Amino acid sequence: MGASAEDCAMLLNAMAGHDTKDSTSVPHEKQDYTKGLEHGIKGLKIGVITNCLKDEGLDPGIKNKIEDAITVLEQLGAIIQPIELPNQHHSVACYYIIAPAEASSNLSRYDGVRFGYRCDNPKSLDDLYQRSRSEGFGDEVKRRIMVGTYVLSSGFYDAYYIKAQKIRQLIKQDYVKAFKKVDILLSPTSPNTALPLERDHHDPNAIYLADKFTIGTNMAGLPGIALPAGLINGLPVGFQLTGNYLDEATLLRVGHQFQQATDWHKAMPAGFE
Amino acid sequence: MTWETVIGLEVHVQLATASKLFSGASTTFGQAPNSQACAIDLGLPGVLPVLNRKAVDMAIRFGTAIGADITQKTLFARKNYFYPDLPKGYQISQHHGPIVDGGSLDIELKDGSSKTIAIERAHLEEDAGKSLHDDFQGQTGIDLNRAGVPLLEIVSSPSMGSSEEAVAYLKTLHSLVRCLGISDANMQEGSFRCDCNVSVRHQGQPLGTRTETKNVNSFKFVEKAIQYEVQRQITLIESGGKVDQETRLFDPSTGETRVMRSKEDANDYRYFPCPDLLPVHIDDGYIEDIRANLPELPWQTRDRLQKAHQLSRYDATVLTSQTAIGQYFEAIIGYGVTPKLAANWITGELMGMLNKNNLEFQDTPIDAKRFAPLLQRIEDGTISGKIAKNIFETMWNGTDTVDVIIEAKGLKQISDEDAIKAIIQQVLDENSGQLEQYRSGKDKLFGFFIGQVMKLTQGKANPQQLNGLLKKALDT
């Protein structure tokens, strides 16, 4: 979103604030996120999510880069301590029930009646719906609509949707407990570097699993920031910081301080120099 | 073995808010198609719903009036189905945790008995648009003005046993929502629509399979639809068939119901909590505030009027079926008219005429100020009740007062004893044959003499006086 944590702070200044047209928006007073970036992080407690770093799907090269980043933060005066989030490994499964459920409903409005793609010469109302949606949506969208429709269907709703929402609460509670001990959390962003373009068409599960470290943050409704931490074979590697509710300021400060001590945010991937 | 009918009603009441349930667009009825649908009502991508607090207040007002529990953490859910006049492909409604939980309504029946009908729930939801099939040869037009208008869906328990009870329940509900000011409940315009769930069973047996007849939009049609459906189901079962669970439509032109959707075609609505809306928390103080500001409810007015003016239960019920009628009655009483006379004329002549002309009570062309003197002229003997009915028709079609009409048409009652006596004498003289028969025991001829006097006086003779004087004259 920005070339640096400072850029993100300026961007957030423009974006943040209560939106009366969004009922889920928090009525929270606006603040200036660029203020306080210069404050140091001495004594700040950073919890390293151990189950993420130990995850067997994590590329060892990425793990090394993250450990380097942790050393930098330690040198800046942060206190590093291990934190376990026992339910985090459920977050991808959980997300891929809840998000498609919502998407299947959100996308219902693309029915060929009022806007969006409409098939040629519909023979009937059902034909209009079926062909407009079959022809108009891509594979991944159709996959999610089908999954979402399935998990909301009568007979399956409790077993999938309700259970996923319960697990989501457990995931959230893990974070709430962790923030009683530490100020922010640190984890990898992605288990691997960017996949080749053509892989998108093969194994959707592998693609979904690339979200395994970041989705818990979304499920819990917490702010996060991903910071560059180096290159492997010319591809960027990052790590993620997760803050407590509405504590974006601390995330940006840690990010800014890290970027004062390192230059990874200025490194360009191979071919983009 | 006798058959027993089991009826439950779902009533959709359009709430009288200025703007829609989740958008700022106007709810005014009868505007140019799609002139009152904003981006949110059209379901354009990226828009979000914001709940209308007025609609919540109205639902709470209804809930407190029927003695229901108000759900203090009430939830909105999406009901998913495809239909061209449902722009988002889902309706925002309530599933678990409806705002109004329980409650009941007491209904009055024609035989003077009353019955308590339990209400299961009432929930808020948005109305759909309208599909217009008539004006577009072979195509369907969609008008989204109605899309998003707030509805309160009131679901009764399956506890009514006849079409009479169902209609009594509907009328009670109708007068309540109007009294509360939460809906104009105009049935022609669709602000008060009824779905009838009907099943039959032998007494003591478990509930039979029910059918749902959708969107019946008058009391008369509800009565007919239920009666038809009950008869259809009984005939079906007695001839060895069985009732299918299905959705039916009432056709007013034939008085019959027909299948609209079978159970196999029923939608799986895939209800789930609407992710765009948070649960609504309603605290005790908020509810108590609304409860404290409830108006006098129709049944409270009924009991008060019945007691204060010694009215029959039936009269008191009719007079309070609409707030406007009760107010009219009280205004007439305020002029010193005898309550029973006022009640008879309002429930009889006035409401009969309104019905005949398809008018709402508040549209009466004779206001209380003009109506009261008509009744006073009966009470002070200036005119008879019969003459008054003629004058009433003249008043209905014009703007004159009763006194102007009496004067202009010379309708003043003859209450002068000597004058009446003279006319009686004239009648007896002219009808000596009948007089002889009467005196030899043919009592029935009394009416004949009354008729002759009325004929000569053009109906103006004071009937009570005439009665007494004629009797005297005949018997001497």
C-alpha cells in the first residue's frame, strides 16, 4: 500500500475515521498516525508466534530472514518473547467457509437482471440466471459460490457455517489473551515466495494455504502490517506484525523504526530494478 | 367425527416511516416507477445498509402494546433467493432473535365471546420491489420503489379455529397498528397483507398438513380464501386424497385458491446473519420510554367507552375499531347526544354509507359538528328517525346543516296534539269500513291507520304521539 511505514501512516490518515454509511465501522476518534513514528521501541514487548515459525510449510529461507528481522528489533530495544496461538492453524479452514458463504450471497445480485453481464437471448428467467452466471463468472468465483451455497444450505449450516463461526471466536480469544502479555505479535506473512503465474490454475488448496499466517488477523478483526525483510532468488520476503484492536499507531511506529535500521523496503525484486 | 380447522396468520405491515429500512430513499406510495429507489435499494455493488431507527421504535411500540418481550440483542439475517424484483438476491430480514418475541391479542366474536390469540413473533424486514406484467407486451417491468420499505411481519400462533376468528384477529391487529401510528394499514395499497396458513384435522388428532395462501388483501378475501381452503381440504381428504404442503394464491374473481408453488419447488433460503449489520442492542430504559408513551389502545378505549356510556360490547368494539371512529363518537357525545343513539347512527347509517361508497372513516363528508345536530333534532322531537334518515342522505350529498334542510323541505315533525288529532279524525272518517273491522277485533289494521296518517303528513307526524293518540281514538 505504501513504499514505507511512513507512507502507510499518511495513507491511513486519509482513510481512517468513522463511516456512518458502514454500520460495521467503529465510531472511533481520528488520530494523526504520523505523530509518534520517531519514538523508539525500547521496552516494547513483541510476541513471536512460535507455531507459525515452526510450521512445516514455512520456507526455511524465509524463516532465516524473519529471524534476522527479529534480531534487528531486539537491537532496537524490543523485548522478544514466544507466544503460542493454539487455534491459529484452523484459520484457513474457517475462513474458506465464512468468506465463500458471504461471497455466495454478495454475488447473487449479478443475476443478469439489472447490471453486469447478461447472456444473449435468454429463453426464460431461469435460463437468464443460469447462463448469465455460468458465462460471466470465472472459475475461482464459481468455486467459492458453490462452496458458500453448500455451507449455508439447510442440513449443512450448523455443521459448517456455525461451527466455523465458533472456531473464529476461539481464534480471536487466542489473540485477546496474547495481547495481555505482549504489545504486538510477529509472524511470517507468507509461507513461500510468490508462486509462478500458471500455478493459479492448478491446486486451489495450495493457494489458499498461502494465507495461513495472515488470515487469523482478519478473522479476529485486528490490524496488521507486512514489512519487507529481504529477497530470496530475487523475490521479496516479508514478515507480519499484528497489533491490538485500533492500535495501528504502534504497528506503524515499529515498522518505521525497523525501516530506519534496515533498507529492505528499498530493495526491488529481480527484473524491477 | 367432526372436522376442526386450524389457522395461523402471517401479516406484513408496512411501517409508516418517511424513509426506507436501510436507505434514505422516500417511501411515498404511488410515485413514478423507480423514482424512489436509491443506489442501496437498487443493490448496486459496494453499497451498505444502515438501519432506520424509526422502524425499530415502531416495532418496539407494537411489541410493548401486545405484551411481548422485546429482544434486547436483535439480529438481522439474509434470506437468499433469486427473483427479478429482489435486487440484491437476498432480503434482509430477521430469523433468530426477532425484535418482538411473543405477546397476544384478545379478539371479540359475534356471539359475544372473546378469545386470546397468542402471537409467536414479529420481525423487521425489507419489502421487495414489484414485477409489472401487464403493461409490457410479453415482457416484465420492475418497479423498485417498494424495495426496502420497512415491513413488520407479525406471525400468529396456529390457534384460530374459523374464518370468523381469523377476520376478528385481523381487524383487531389492523386497528391496533393504526392506533399506534406505525402503519396506515391501507389494504388496497398493500400496506397490510395477509398470508393464511390453513389445515384441518379431526378433533384431538395431531395437526394436519397446512397450505399457505399468499397475499390476501382484504378482510372479505381472507374470509373467502379460508372458507374455500377448508372445504377443499376436507373434500380432498374425505375422497381419499391428502393435502400437499404448498403455497397457494387466492383468486378474488372466482373465490378459489390455486397452487402457486409446491413443496418441491420451495426455496432453501440459506438464512445467515447479515455481515453488513451488527446486532442491535436495546436497553430497558429505551423500551420503557416507548411503553410509557403508548396511546390509549383500542381495547382500552373500548372498555372505557363501554363502561362510561353503557354501550353494548359489540357497539363499543365497532366504535373503537379505528381511532377516528372513537374520536368521532366522543365528539358527538360532547354535544350532549345520548350515547346509545350516537352509537346506533355511527355504526348503522354512517358506517353503512361509508362502506357503500368505499370510503375510509376519516373521509366522511359529514363531520361531527354537522352530524350531532341531526341527532339532536331527533332527540328534541323536531324530526322522526325516519325523516332523519332522508335528511342524512341529503347532508351526505351536500353541505347544508340539518336545520337548513328541515326548513327548506318543510320536514319539521308535527308534534302538536290537536293537529295530529284532527288528521286522525280525518282518516277515521274517510275509512269507516276499516274502522268497523278494527273495532270488531281486526287489530292488525292499526298499522293501516298509522300508514294513512303518515301518508297525509308526509311522514312528519311524531310517531310516539301518533301511536298514543290513535290508540285512544280507536278505542273510544
